[in-house]
Amino acid sequence: MLVSCLAAASAFAQESSDSLSVEQKQESFLEKLDDIQRNVLGFSIGGNVRAGYIRSTVDSDALLDDSQTAEAQAYTHANLLFSIRPSKETQAKFGIRIHEDWDNAHRQGNNVPLIDWWSYDGLILNRHVDFNLGTMRVGYTPLTIYQPEPDYIMEPEIFRERRETVMEERSLDGSDRRLMQGLNATYRSGKMGVLDDIYVQGTLARLRNNGKKADQLFFDFDDADRYLAGGRLGVNVFGVTVGVNDIYAFDRVRSTRATLLQGNYPAVYDWNNVLSGNIGYDSKTSGRSGLNFGANVEVAMSYWKQSIDELGNDTLKVMAFYTDSIYLPDESKDIRGYMFYKDSVDLSPVERDLGRLKNKLGLHFDGYVEYDASSWNAKATVNGIMNDKGFQSELAMTPVTMGLTSILNSNSMYDPSIAMLLGSRSGALENLYFSHYEAVPQAAYNMLIDNTSGAVQLVGPDRYFVQSDTFELFNNYKYGQYYRNGYSHKTLRRSELLAMSRALDPATSVALPYGYATPNRKGGDLSLVFDWNDALTVRVLGGYYKADKIDGDSLYFASGSAYVRFGGGALAKVGNFLNWDRTLDVSVSYEQTKETDYLERTSSSLAAGLNADIYGPVALLAGFHLLKNEFGVSYAGFLDGMNETLVLAGPRLKIAQGAYLTMQYGLMKNSVDYKAFDEAGNVSAKTVDFTKNIIMADVKVNF
């Protein structure tokens, strides 16, 4: 790999720096590197191994006297990516995740690896067809297939590294492409006469549902009853791109009925179809340097339907046969019978329509103007949307951050009077930068719940399995990979998004919680970025969005406000400025989003970071993040505000190439303002504080 990189770098260095922009140079470098890697046939292994320790203690007046206050975990975690390239056109890849939780090591012994990536990929037919079979990442347009992520302004290095590690556990790579399993193929013609390119892409994928107890009963089943069929085509000529995109996500009724356990009704189905067209222009395709500009407009129309499957209760007349034995005079026995009709209840599932939203429009516009000089670069980017309240595109609007998940010290017990606040004690910052991952052996005792009737309760109060029917679970001890993690790569249906809309972390994005496909939004934002000599980068942004008032209608997301967003930040690379061969980076940023109506939320963020080479292989990383959320109208009826502070710092030692030892200390303070209700109905304002001290150390080797 090193030889390949050096060879590609040498070829890259020969490009004329006067005729190509920085972006074109990077693309040329990557193309040459890919060409070299394609010609290296055989077997290769890449990835990383991390061994570490984390200990967290919590202190709060709300803790019960006998509550656990400390939590520690020692672990070894390996991500291995195997690549087999039989030819320069194709390769097979599979990724294995191995996790050893040393706190449970005494009861481990059959902790099999978790395969989280398996694909066969290729670039064939004279490099005109690119295909993926198996695990893949797919992206179309911002209103069809797209993965929205929060916009981080000058995120400190120490927080960025932790966020990327936590996201990696959920198989997220930080891009706008969605993780799927299926088949994806793209044809690109290349230059054809006056046409620069013609592209055709098709995608068939399975969309994994969230895990449920019923799915996990026998461990071996992964019932995927939701699927995606998508396609797009377009043409590019003289820098102008015109395209059409169509996606269809649906639940398969017959397969769902076939896998449902007896009595596990009702079942809810969602259908979502989005058809869009886009047209855009990018001056960079002409190969010009200096001033460049571009714009793209996408108009989409969505269709959504929801139905429910219930067991029928119609009374039917069915034919029955009655038999009886009689004795004849000679004492012989004869069996006689007759036909008759009787009433019977038909328990076949019946599908009933719950609602539909047809021909709802969405519009997204983005554009940029950029000037690249020899010593400085300036870029302005604008985005605008205009989406109907009924617009639905689940593959473009499911967020990657769920928020309000208990991460550290989840076993601590608090005063029951603040039980509703327990989801808030972890807070947004803990969800962004921390996780807890362990492998636990499974058996009947920790998958099913005994009740006093002697049966085993599965899901609801009226659905039981007799223990004799579940004997196959005992001593099975297959391993379950458990996460306490605030990120998710799954897509959610509209019914699921509606159910969790109030549970979304208000700190992730108040204005656009579902990205540019957020329903019931009109407005836009502007971002200005200035970079000087790769020594100073400054960014300023502002935005305004409007939402129509909606409250009480179960088909739509509740809203009704104007959203104002502004902020900015700066990154100073002092080492580059002073021509040092050492790194000394300092960053600072501030952002605020204000909701003028509805819940009248205000979210403010202040962050600062330091990344400095101290001496030899030793570097110091530090970060500070203050997050403040205020609610003019109590959130969920009782929450008035949250103030979170996270300070994280520690040294990093470079042991060898690609190997690092990191030690960090973190102090996290969360203050929650809420309304308390007594038995008489009186309301009082109260505050509860949580303080967590975190010690972490790990060794990570990349290869």
C-alpha cells in the first residue's frame, strides 16, 4: 500500500498546478490511486484494533442512597475489513467486528464475530458499469435517498475523533449516503458526441426494521419485511445536468403475514413513493480555475399510504360432518354420519386503510460561488427548500441522531419523582460523543419474562408462551451485540417518525430535524467560508425557515413557527502561519437557533478546541462545549430547559506509524429545569443537576 501511495503521489505531483483547481487535483490523485490498487490482485486485510478502559462516576442529589454511582468497562474491539480481488475489475469485501467485554470474560467462550459488511463490488465493461451486491452505501438526491446529519461548525478535533468512533459502531461513515443491503448498479457512458455523460442507476434493497422482542425470540431470524426499489437517469452536457429520480419503499404484506406469530396483530404497513426531477449547472466541469459557480434545483412529488392488518371476525357458514356409532340387533357396531352447516368465525387478516397523502410537493435548491486564488479561497453556499406539510420521503429524512439515550451510568437509580427526566440526564453531548458497547450471552432467562401464571410473557399482557415450548432457548447462550449509542443507520417509516417526533433531541436541529426533506418548511440558509493559506479559516452562516401551524392532526408533524439560525466560527492553524513543522490548532465557534412560536425553543452552542504537538510524539488535545436549550413552552409538558457542559482533555502519544495511545479526562455537567407537580396539582419550578467524571484510556492501531 505504501508503494502504491508513493507512486500515485509522484504522478499527482507532475500535474500542472496552474491548469487544475485543488478539487481537480484531488480527483486526479484518487483516480490514479484507484488504478494502482486495481492492479494489485490477491488478498488484503485492513481496519483497526482498539483496546481500552472507560470509567464514569455520577453525582446528583436525585440519586437514591443505595444507587450505583460508578460504571467501568475494559474491552478489546477489532474492526477487520477483508478484501479479495480476483481481477482488477471486481473485488469481494467483508467486514468483521469482534468485541470482547472483559467484565463478562468469565462467562464468554463462544463470542462469534459479528459480520457487519459483506459485498461484491466491481467496475466492469470498460469502466462503464459500477455495481455493488450486498452491503452498500447509496445516495441519490436530497429529496429521494439522502442521509441528513447535523452541521458542525469548526468542531474541535478531540470531539470529532470521538464522534467518528461512536458513529463507526453504527456503521456510519459521515457521508450523505445511506447504508443498505441489496443490489445497486450504475451505468455511465462517458463522452458521447456533444454529450459529456449519460447515467442510469438502479437500486433494489432491503430496509431492516428496528429490532423487536418478537423478532429475537428464536434468535436466528432476521425478518426484513420492508424493501426499496429505486432508479434514476440523467444526461450531462456542457456542465448542465438534467435527471429524473424515482424511489418506492414498501412493506410486503404476504411475507409479513407469513412471519407473524399467532395473535401478533394488528400489523401496520407503510408505502412511500417519491418521484423527482432535477436540473443543475456546475462550471467546474469545464476545467476552469479561479472563479467557479453552480446551482441545482430538484422538484419532487411524494405519495404515502398507511394501512393496518387486523384479524377478521366475520361469521361464515361452513360445512361439517358428524359421525356416531350405533349397535345393530345382532350386536354389531356401525358408524354413520351426516353433513350439516354450522357458524364459524373467519380469522383471516383483513387490511384496512388508515390514511394517505397524495401528490405532495417538495422543492430543494442549492448553489455556490467560489473563488480560488493562490493564497486564499472564498466560497458562498446557499440552500433553500419549500416542502408541503404532507411531503414524505423517509429515505431522505430519517436522522442519524436519535438523542436522549442513556449512555453512561445507565444502571444508576434516581428519585421516582424525576423518572420522566431520566432520558435527559445523559443529554445531547453525551449522545454525540460517547457510547457503551458490550457482548452479552443470551438465554431464555434474559430474553423472556416470567409471570405469576407459570407462563412466559412475550410482548403484551395477553400473549404468553408456555415454558415447555421454549426449552430450545435454555443453554443456547448465543451472543447479542448491545449498544448504548445515540446514532442509528436505520430508516424510519412516517408512522415511526411521527411517534418519535417529540422525542427527538431538540439540540440536533431545531429548524430542520429531518434535513432538507423536512415537511412543512419554507426558507433557506447561507454559508460563507474564507480560507487564507491553510492557516486561518473563518465561517459565517445564517438561515430563516417558516412552518405553518399544525397541532392535533395525527397525519402531520406538529409545528408552527419561524426558525432563525445564525452562527460562525474560526480555525487558526498557528503552526502553518508561523511555518512550524508542528501542529498548533485553535478553534472556536458559536451557533444559535431560535423558534419564534410553537414551543419557543432556543438552542445555543459554544465550542472551543486545542490540538497541539507538545514534544516529540506527544500531543495535547482539549475541547470545551457548552450547550444551552431553553423552552418558552414546556417541552413534553414539563421540561423548561437544559444546560450542558463538557470539558474533555488529555495527551496522545504516537507509538508507531498508525498506532496511538490516548488518555483523556472528561467533566460533564447537566442541569435540567423542570416543572414538578404535587398530589394537589400545584406546580413548582425545580432544577436537578448531574455531574459525571469520566476517565478514558485506549490504544488504537490502524492498518
